[in-house]
Amino acid sequence: MSLKMGLSMVEVKGDALLVIRKSQSNGLDKPKKGACIRDIQQLKRGFQICWFKHTPRMANRVAHTLATKGLKRG
């Protein structure tokens, strides 16, 4: 969605520290998590600048609730 909106800089926040760390790197990961990380790494190439920041789960509660409701609605 961000690429379609023409954004060139994005900040991605998440509460999964391992995913945030792996997304910042360009290294490969184990097959189970590797597919998700590869997708993230590929998408980040579309932006001029892409930051990844870890956010504690409690601080991420509103985003989690919105995402969950969005998925339920389709």
C-alpha cells in the first residue's frame, strides 16, 4: 500500500524483535521464518529509506487491534 501511495521513506514498527532484526539485515534465514523475512527484504527495496524499530507489545496494542479487526472484515 505504501509503495502504491508513492511513499519513499517508511518506518516499520513491530513487537517481534527477531523479525525486526532479521528485516534490517540482508542475510538469509531458516526456511520456516525465511519466507516471511525474504518478503520483507524484497519489499523494503522499493523504498529509498526503510527503518525497522522494535516496539514493546503493550505500546503496539492499538495497531494490533486495528490489524485484527481489519483481517476479520476481510
